[in-house]
Amino acid sequence: MRIVTAWDRAVKVWPVIVGFSFPTLMPCALPAAERSSINLAFEDSIRTFDPRQSVDANSQYVEDLIHCSLMTFDSEGRPIPGIAAKAPQWKTAKTLEISLKDNVKFSDGTPVTLNDVAATYQSLLTDKILARSPAFSQLTSVQVQGKSLLFTLKEPDASFIGNLVVGILPEKLAKTLDYDPLKSPSCGPYHIKSTEVNGIILQENLHYAGTPKLRIKQIEIKIVKNEKTRFAKLQTGELDLVQNSISRDALKGIEKKSPQLDVLKRPGLKTTYLGFNIRDKIAGNLAVREAIAYAINRQEIIDIILGGMAKPATTLLPPDSAFYDKTLKAHSFDLAKAEKLLDDAGFKKKGDVRLELSYKTTTDVTRISIAKAIASQLKKIGIKVTVEPMEWGRFKQDVDAGRVQLWSLTWVGFKDPDIYRHAFASTSFPPNGGNRGWYSNPKLDAILEKGKITSNPEQRMKIYQEAQQLLDKDLPYIFLWHEDNFAVVNRSLKGFSLYADGRYSALTQAFFAN
């Protein structure tokens, strides 16, 4: 086993390791060079195949494989044309013009037309129950005009082009709310062959116009919720690829125990945070939040639990973002300062305890370990934390409903600084957005509205730096770290590289070789 970066993986072909005997590792009868199918695992179910409804990560990963879209993102998370013939052009501050590439086809061989694209976005405009409809609240109309599409907005929106990544449906299908993945043609590199409770199979779209020609003809995505089971299936060869869902402890043992596997890693577009319910009497107290910020030893958790595969965070944006405020400093680890803040705020110790808080998290092994580590660190300043692991569905319901004091989540795959409006604007309380802490600041709202309509990059940078500084002062969240993306892969898989946002787009370039 070698731990290699995405760059190493792309430019080197590693020699085959000989001298080992693993009679049960490759149940597939075909030699690796002849393989045209791949098996990978998700840790949770795919909630929808309808691109208008996909808001969770796994659904969007599949969306990227089976649907085509006007815009897409490169491996670094930068927006690039998908089936758009070229970069969209603003005819006015509120009118966007887009044309399509020729010869784009659905999996049934019918062409993708301007009417199909218009109908897909018109459904998001008119059917407000669709999960991705709120992202297009500024859209007033989508019209076919000659050989182009015209998107008209209520007001300028600098982030709008980055939202044009919704998978395109045939016009007839887009005019309904019914979506049968087995009967619905799709225009991405793959289409859905079968769906079961425990996974799906994707088959090559023979009419896909992308290049080069696909060498992975079939993708089987298995739903394997148990982390230990995922790892065991990698070791036996039942799985070829698992991304971001193997514990760091397991990664440490791969070198000695699993020479048939590689570990890939690269910086990701993700930020893990500790959230506070601002409406809660204790969690809503700024002094408590500040004390917690000083009491968390980020680097210790990164080193011990995350295996060093993360960088401390100061804000929601990762350091390589053009809008990242480099002047912000992470709260230093300072227990004395934390205790003084609590003393001054009236939270005096009664024995060893000043106050009690509950901390909800998912049942993921790594997330539970992080929650317990933070609880242990906060105990040192007299905060007793009860960790409550929960299945994802119930966890999300409780967070969205405000039935929490502390919780942790990870923002994944965001590219534009308008993410701050979705996460912190007063208009973004659930279900209208991701402001799950119920934080509200009219000054920040005004800043974020200004950022939304400002297209000049330098002006936008100043606006979002001001937003980051205000959030750093108010601390509705404590931004903990930016985790690396990583994947454990069958060593015979070549040409696969990690994307910053976690998508599996590189499977279109991948192949198996001895």
C-alpha cells in the first residue's frame, strides 16, 4: 500500500507487487485488465434520483453520473460548461443567455433540446415543493429564443451561474412531479439499470457524447452502512472504491495488512463546524460560545482522530478560496481564558461543573469519536457535555427543528461565497435554507444581500471579508477544520482521481489494469 496524492495517482503507474498470496481477495473470475465494471460503497442510501430533488451528497454524486447539466465543476470545484456550448453570457445585469452543444443525447437516443432544459428549470420555478426550488427564487422566467435560452432574474445574482448544475430531464417528464429512475432517460455518462434497497447499478449510456470513450461500463453502488463492513469488503475485493467513509484508524493498518489497496488523498471543499442553537438560553450566550472556542484543542483532534488529514479552520471558506479572509486567526487553545470568560459571565463552578450541554451527532464512528473528544476537552473548563449519537434522519430532523443545543456537521462541496447567505441569513431558517442555529443579524443580512448582487470580484472579496469578520465576532458556529478528501481503492484501478467536492466524475476516465 502506498498513500498517494491525486497528482501522484494521475501521473504515475505503480509497479505490481509480487510475492503475496491472497486467494480470497479477488472473487471476480476475470483478470483485472478485462474488467469493465466497478463496485463502490456509499455509507447511506441515495434519497432521490430526481435531479430537482437532490440536496444530499449521495444523491448529487449519482446525479453527476447519470444526468447532464448546463454547467458542471472541474476537479478543483471551479464552474465550467457542461452541455452549455460556452460560458453563459450576461446580456444585461438580470438576463443570462446560454446555448447548447450539438449532439447531446439522452440514453434512449433522443436529442437534448433547449425545450428540455427550459422545462427542467421552469418546473423549479413553478413547483415550489421541489427541494432545489429555493435556489431559484430569484428566477422569473426561462425562455427559448432562437438557438439560445434566456434566464431572467428579479435582481442581479452573482452566484446564479454556479446554480445551473441541475440535471436535465426530457420536457415531457419535467412537466410532472413523477420520476421513475428505471423508465426515465438520462443524458449523463451512465443511466440507471436497476435499483434495490441495498444499492443500484449504473450502465453506460451508449449515446453519451463525452470523451474519451468509457472503459468502466458498469458501476455498482452498494449501500454499506457499517464502516467495519465497508473496510472488510475492500480487503476481500468485493469493493473497489470507498471514499471518505473509512475510519482513520483503519487507514493506519492498510500498509501492513492490505498491499492490494491504495489510499488517495487531496484537500477537499468541506468544513466541519460545531453549531449552536442561538435560541437556547445557554448555547445562545456569546460568552459560552467564546469559552468553548478557546477550550477546543483542534490540532489534538486532527492529529489523533483525523490522522493529520485536516487543517484548522477560521471560517467557512477553505484557504484556497479567492474570498478567504487571510487576516482571521483561529481561536488559540487557552483554558485559562475560557474559564475567565465563564466566570465573568456568571457561570461559576459548583464542584467541577459550571453548566451542562447536550451534543448531538450522527452514528458515524469518526463523528462520535470527535464529539467525545470535544466533550472531554470541555470537561476541563467545567462544561459537562452529554454526547447523543443519532441515526441521520432523526438527527437532521432535530437539528432543523431546533431540538439541539450543540451539534456538528460538515458543509461539503460548496464553491461560491454566497454559501454564507444560505447558512446564516435570517431568511434561511429551515426549511428555507441552512441556518440551523437560528442566528440572525440584520447587519450581516444587508452585507450578504449586497454580496449576492455584486459581480465585480474585488468588490465581492471585500464584502465577504466583512461578512467573515462579523461571523468571527458573533460565533454562531465554531469552524473546526477543513478535512481532506480520501479514498481507499483497489490498486489495479487506474486513472481515478479525487475531486475537491467529493464527486465521482473521474470514473469516466478510470480503467482496470494489471
